Amino acid sequence: MMARFSILLAMVAGLVVAAGCDGGQRGVDGDNDGAEDDTESDTGDDPNYCAGGGYDIINNLCWQNPDAGSFNWADAVAYCDDLVLAGQDDWYLPTVYEFIDMLGGCYSIDFEQPQSGGCDECFDSATCQIIIGWSFDSNTYWSSTLSGWGYSVEDKYAWKVSFSNGGVSPAGFMTSDLNVRCVRQGK
């Protein structure tokens, strides 16, 4: 029952939020800017416009969509820092907190210890589904947040987030390849 309610809520929220994610609502004059005339352009005058990704209206973030593939942590940070997508060059690797805000429904995450916890699966998160386009994403993603978890200086870990089960873990070994989805501030 809860899953059906989440999907219904996601569909309603999608009608409100996602309209501008691909360049704006269709305007009366037939263009994509949501305006009745050509006083607004198709290049993002709409405050919900998100060039290169899906717009998270709650957190005012533009998430890269589709994702960039998989990299080790250092290459993921460099990829996002160097990314120029849809004319935008202010992309960065999201923090674990930005992922948590996007997924919602989080529990048992202890950043002091650090200790794994969980959030809603991407499929059950209205915001996540709007951003990635109503598809199933089972990837695990790097965050930019270091975890401090490990037994020596050589043990380097960063927080990772799984879209398939909502898992949030401090145990992402930084030389492993995980998926990357860059983010930037919305307008």
C-alpha cells in the first residue's frame, strides 16, 4: 500500500516539478519557455529550467542525467569539476547530504561513528524519480564526502549511496569504481 501511495505521490509531484526539467513548459506560442510570447527564451529563463539534467525543486539542484558512468573517487571528483554540460561549467560531485535530501525517508545514519543507514530507494522517491526520468536505477554512486572510516592513513573511504536499496554507507573504498552523477546549483 505504501509503495502505491509513493508512486501516486511521485506522479502528482512530477506534474508539478518536472515540467521544466527538459527546458521548460510548452508555452502558448509553441516554444519550450512556458511564456505566451517570445519575451522569454528557450535557454533557461524559466526558474525551473535545468540544462543538462533533472531539476530538484525542493533543494534547488540540477542533477546530471543520465549519469556519467563509473570512476574511482578521485577521477569522479575531477570529472565533475571539469564537466561542461549544456553550456554549464559549475558541476561538482554531490555531498552525501545532497543525496540524502534527494532520496528522503532516511534512518539510522550516523555521521559521527560513521555508521551505515538507509533512505528510500530511488524508485520510491518522488524527487529521485523526477530527476532520472521515471526509470529504475540500480547503481551505487560516489559522494564527495569523506567518511574517516578505515584503520590507517592508507585506508581512504568516502560515503556512497545505492539507488537500488537506498543504502548509505561510509565504506566506499576510494580506489573502487562507482557510478557518478554530478550536480550543480539551480537558478
